[in-house]
Amino acid sequence: MAIPTTLHELLNAGDGRAPAIRASGIEALTYAGFRDLVTRTIDSLNALGIGRGDRVAIVLPNGPEMATSFVATASAATAAPLNPSYRHDEFDFYMSDINTKALIVEEGSTSPAVAVAKERGIMLITLKPDPASGAGAFTLSAETPAEKPAQSGPAQSDDTALILHTSGTTSRPKIVPLSHKNVAASAGNIATALQLSAGDRALNIMPLFHIHGLIAGVLAPLSRGGSIFCTPGFNALKFFHAMEEAAPTWYTGVPTMHQAILSRASHNAETIARHKLRFIRSSSSSLPPQVLSELEATFGAPVVEAYGMTEASHQMASNPIGTARKPGTVGLAAGPEVAIMDTEGNLLEPGEVGEIVIRGDNVTSGYENNAKANGEAFTNGWFRTGDQGTIDADGYITITGRLKEIINRGGEKVSPREVDEVLMDHPAVLQVVTFAVPHDKLGEDVAAAVVLREGQEATERELRDFANEHLAHYKVPRKILLLPEIPKGATGKLQRIGLAQKLGLA
């Protein structure tokens, strides 16, 4: 079979009678049903004047309709999934920034996005779930169809399937267009790295407005004919109930999710034993080695740490399953070519530290309408990730930190991840985020936010003394904040940049 280069071609991997999308209390949507849904959606959107290249914002709760509407909408136009918890001004910024032509919301939605669409004259399309036809089945309707689209029919491989914004922690968010070829390649890369097959059942707990959930949680299993059980979003209290119902062979999540799941695991040992996972995948930020070990001991399954970013349609590297794994690394290149580059644009030898760079079919061709950012991001055809790291002689990649996150303490460079990992070894510590705080003489100094394990105690002084035993003096945090919870981003990631401001230290 030809390698798929569009989202709708990905669905050809599944047997027509096999389940593609599953959800609690609903019959599964089969691959035949999903393919039919995509064809009908292309016709529906074309009839409403929406075609290839038109931007369609999707604001839906997490669940089966979010998964299916993303695939179906991207097969006809360009999908722009947005975080449903945004406020009016955020919707206004994102929808105007990408020149949105239509907005898809669920019937009866009270989202502020609806008001923004009306204010901006954006077509409002209502999605009505059709559970009788299977999990994630739906119909679309709108009051006022527009003129015929400039380009109708199924999207082509070079068309933009998906548009997302970078997180914009240090500057205005950049627009990342990903073509069908980019996302189809990435889905195949992930499926290959995880050895996915039609017999695999994914439990999706990731938000589906996020690249990790869309590509690894939805498209990768579809590319091998497997099934996805769609939850209403991540809830540590309901995870094991979903596991009982879905009987998954794997799930993918971010480190904070794995930690929350571990906190409930001891009460759910029977469920874990009954539904043996083949592996657990972790991505989107670094997984502390201590958490990896605890996950493997608890579930009796290997943890696959992967390395991804939006501009690479998610995955760049992954630890292999069943062969030599090197804890502390993000594994081997798993799709694109990966290399290390110095500031002058020269590629470095194994073991040398520099910026991680990538190139390949899954990598965006460039930010939209941003010549300055593209000039900085691309060197000799390589995309500069902004991550600092090394590649060893065996090809295993180690990330030493985000270049923007490296703390410059009076000329001494401190990798926040190194400090995190030392403090995580303290028996009372559950979570750590090391970050920079302003300093009048040194420019920056080291601080850390710490969450303690339930029932455990430690003082700031004890934690600093502990760090002092394992780190050079200049790396020891001058300030350690003991918090009940560390502020997270919309996708559950712990964010270093801007933490000093959030915690009132800047």
C-alpha cells in the first residue's frame, strides 16, 4: 500500500469493520463509518463555501467529536483547533491572526468564541453529535452558506492540514502551518517508533487542541488501523475507570499527568493487573528519571520517552521499545534527521554540545508571515529547535536545556534540568521546576518551586543543603518556594519562562 500523504488516506489503514474511535457508553465508530463521515464532511463544508486552504477554527470539548471533526475538517480545509477554555480576547486574537473563515462549535455552545465569530463576521457552523452512528459521528449545519469555495474536494498533500500557534512565552505567538504531508509523515514516524498495530488500543487523555494529542494520540494509531478511546480530558480520579472500560494497550501523556496517575495507582492495583499495558509514552517536556522508574515498577511496562515540538508535527526522537534504552536521553532520531549545530551554523561531532537541529518530511516549511522568525529558525535547510543538547556515538540524544531557559548567573551557565533532577532525588519531593530570577549584580540567579509528597515534610534550608551536597555552589537555588501546586500551561506542562513573574519574584 502507498505511504499516506494526507489525513484521509491515513484512514485506509483500518479494516472497515474494525473500531476506529471509541468512547464511554457509545458504540464504536468503525473505519468504514469514519471514512464515510470524512467524505460527508468534505461535501458539507464545500456546500457551505468552505474549501481547501480556508481556515476553520474548531472549539469543542475534548472527546470523540473533537478527534473526528479535526480529521474530517482538515480533509476539506485547514483545521485550527483552539483551547476551549480561552477567554473572549484570546479567541479574538487567535481567530483574527489566522484569518478564520468559519468556526465549528457544538450545538448549544456558550463559548465566548461564538460572540467573537459574530463580531468578526465569521461563519458559525454547528456540530450536532450523532451517537447512534458511532462514537464521534456528527452532522454540520450553518445558517448562511457562502459562495462556492475556490478549491473544493479532498485536500492534497501540500495543502495546510493544521494551523497552530507556538506558546509565545517570550514573544508574540508565531503561526505554525503544517501540511498534510508533514502530519501524515509524523503519524507514521510515531507508529513505527512504537511498533503500533491494528491490535493496539490507545487511551487518549491528552487535550485535542494540542499537537501531542492530535498527532500521537489520534493520528498515529489511525495510521496503523488501531483504535482510540477518547476521554473528556485528563482527570486523575477517573483515569483508572477509563482504563477499566477502554482496556488499552498504551497511553501517551505529559510528565505532570503521569505523576498524578501514580498518586492514585496504589488504590487501583487490580485494574493495572487486569489491563496490562504494552508501554507508556511520555512527551512534551522532560520526564524526571525517578518518575520513569516509578511508572515502570507500578505498571510493569516500559516507558518510552519521546521528544517533540509543534514545528516538527510533534515527534523528533524516541527511545526504542525492547532494545537498549539510555535513561536521561530522549532516545534516537525517530523520523527527521537530527544533528547538533554551533552558533555559526557548523554541524558538530558526537559528544559536542550545541543547538539541536532537524530536517525532514514532518518539519514545517516555515512560520507564516514572519520572515524575521524564519531567518532565525532555519540555517542551511536545518530547523533550529532552540534546545541545547548532545548526540552520543550511538546516536542517543540528550537535551541539556532550552537555550532561552539556561540561567546565566554572572557568566556561569546553569541548566535548570540538572537542578530539577538533583532535587527530585530528595525523598520528600514530588515536583520541581528550577527557573531564573532577576539579580541586580549577577543578572540572573537560580530559584526553584517545589511540591512535597503528601504526608512528607522538608524545609527550604534542608532542600538547599541537600542540593549543596550534589551540585556546584553556583547551581544551588538561592530561593526555594514550597508550593501546594506549581502553575501549569494549558496542556499541563510546567513552564519555566515567566514563572518568576507568576510567583511574584520579578
